[in-house]
Amino acid sequence: DLQAGKAVAERIRREIEKTEFLKGDGLKLKITVSIGVAVFPDHASAKDEIIEAADHAMYAAKSESRNRVFVAEIPKERGHV
């Protein structure tokens, strides 16, 4: 469900944010990630549509501020606002 998907995505985002990559090589690289979340049947009814909805949500997160979890918009044609 959506709440579980958001929770998992946020946990992944936090873990990546606090990890120092290539620490063993003396680099201590810090990176962040933006994650888009979409669920069946709210955001789409087919696998490729779910992926597309999550992809659009990820790009919306990146354009808004980065390093965040963003939920896909529910399509108006699905009867939701």
C-alpha cells in the first residue's frame, strides 16, 4: 500500500543520505537520492504505467528540491482528484 511504499522509500533515502561511500578509499563521498512512489491501483493499472508514474514523481522531487520521497499524482481519469 501507499503508506508502506512511502515508508520503505524514506528508509532507503535516509540510509543513502547518511552513508559515506568509498570511505575505505579515503573519499567519504556523500550522495542523496530522490525516489518516486506509485502504487496499484491508485496510480496506474499496468506495470509500465506504475513505473512511468513513479518516474514522473521522482523527477518532480528532483525539480522541487532533491533528496526526498515524492508520491505520484493520481490521474484524473481514474476518478480521483
